[in-house]
Amino acid sequence: MKVYKLKKQFNGYKKGTHFYLISESEFIGVKEFVFRTKDLANRISINESELLKNFIFIKEIF
């Protein structure tokens, strides 16, 4: 599982909030990523451009 951190405020979440990447999918060239907050309480679904613009990869955990 991969851990990401917000670069700046996004969708009501504060800068620095950690997220787990739950799934990623691609359909006809459109990539979609599903994230959960570190406490697993909230879920967001974003596209590849939002991922690159707003998130930083931190680490991969098993």
C-alpha cells in the first residue's frame, strides 16, 4: 500500500494530511485513484492530474 501526503489544501483536507492509496484503475486512458485518510474514515476519488498537482508520494508499506 502506498502513502501520500497533500502538498496544499484540497477538497476540505488540510495541507500535510496523509492518505492511503486504496486502488488505481485505468479505463480508455483515464486513470482514477481512490484514497482513504489515514484513519480510514473518509474516501476521495481523483484523476491523474489532481494526483500530480496535489499529492506527494511518501512511502510504500506492506
